[in-house]
Amino acid sequence: MKNDATKVAVLMAVKNGIDYLPQQIDSILNQKQCEIALIVSDDFSTDGSAEFLHKYATEKSNLTVLPRTVSFGSAAKNFYRLIMEADMDGFDFFAFSDQDDLWLPDKLTRHTQLAREHHADGVSSNVVAFWPDGRERLLDKAQPQRELDYLFESAGPGCTYLMTPWLFDKLRAQLLEENSRAKETALHDWLAYAVCRAYGHKWIIDNQPTVKYRQHQTNVFGANVGLSAKWARLQKLKQHWYRNEVIKIAKVCHKISTHPGIETLIGLLENKDRSSRIKLFFYAAKARRKMLDRFLLAFALLTGLF
């Protein structure tokens, strides 16, 4: 490896992933033209994942397994631990990784080039979802960004994210701030995208897929494909999980953004009367990247489903 190779710290949260870890780790450590440091946090796996990781770390000097502390209970909280504790010194970029996907060999090379060419602090991409029966499907997340989409959705699967040290430091600062709502948010990838956009910095969503996104029964949030997946997300919508997450994200962003509409949005979200629903309706056009999602959000806002 040349001394001038791009140095990337890859953060991986693990929980009972032994069936997929060997392939995924190899796909990360074999990235082209980058010097990789893989930093892993295991959330008290019971399937042999921890033992595998510690053994593999004795063979790979660029694999670090953080010591166990407490059980996190969710992938996001495990990632927050990684963000707060990972060594930042000497890295050109930081990336998130799930335990069960497959990275295409030039993922990091492509995304580091995009970040530099476009002076972007965040990069993500489309993915190809794949199932045990051999099915594959492109998941397109690369629609044009909207004015406030970062308050209502992530930039796509977090396993594609690449961040500059500037963004990583800002994300860490939010998690370390005593009165921030950041640690309460349920999705680390959504939070990272929101922090970047709230500061007014550029985020690139690459239309070329760079990750094969494995689908199985234990996905935390998998591809939104099929009736069962859509039904599960509808239930979260009806239980106001989504609305509550938007409020948390908006409160984080309000503290760091100069956008005049965020404070108004928070007030409308915290009121559930008819007048507030009607006013929220007019946010739908700038709240989601896909046109269908904008229509569905507008409908949910008007009917009180959101």
C-alpha cells in the first residue's frame, strides 16, 4: 500500500452476524486503492461473531474490535458508540458498514473521488438488494434532493455512507452534547445526512449502486419491497413513530441550521389539530425526494395518519 493512499476508517456494528461477517469483512478489506481501518463494535453476540472477530483481528492488523461495555439494544446505538469512540486521527474519510452486505470492489475509490470532485462532505449511493432465492432489485435513492428532505428521510442505506472528517466531527459533537436529541434518534444514517444538510454542506447521492444489500429475516430496516414490508412501515406510521423521529431530527437541525422554516415545522408537528395538519400539507412538496413519496406524505398529513 502506498503511503499516499486514501485512508478510510470503516465503522461496523455487529450483532449475531456470523453467517455473513466473513464475506462482508473481506469485501471491505479488499477495497481498491484505499488503506482501510475496520473498527467493529459487537453488541454481545451469542452466535460466535465475537469469537470470530477477535480471532480474525489477530490475523489482520487493520481490524480493531472495541471492548464490550454495555448492551446497546439497537444498531443505531451501537453505531453511536462507534462514532463517539473511534480514533479520528489520520483518516481522510469515515464510512459506515452493516454486518451482512457485500461491498463492490471500487465502492470507496468511487465515493472518495466523488467527494473530492464535488467538494461534498457526505456521499451515499443506490444499492442492489438481493435475496437468498437469487432475486435482485435496484433500490433507487438518487432522486434530486429537496429543500427539507433531510428532515423527513435519510440519503439511503447507511451502509453506503462516506463522510469527511469535518462531517464526522460535527456528528460526534451532536452525540456528545449533553442536551442534544441526537442520541435519541433511531436511525444513525438519517441523523448523519440531516447534520450535513442542516449545516448547508453538500451531500452527493450516487446513482450507481456500490453495495449488494442483503435481505433476510433479521434486517433492522431492509428494502421496502413487498406487501409485508409496506405493511410494517404503515404500522410505524400509524403509531406515529415516523412523526416522532422527524421531530427529533428537526430539533437537532434547528440548533445548527439557519433555515427559517424548521422552528415553524417543529411547532406544527407538535400540534395535532386540523389547522396544523393543513399547514403541514404544504411542506410535503419539499419533504421527500420521490414524487410518489411526496403524494403519500401529503395524504398522510391531511388525513392525520402521519
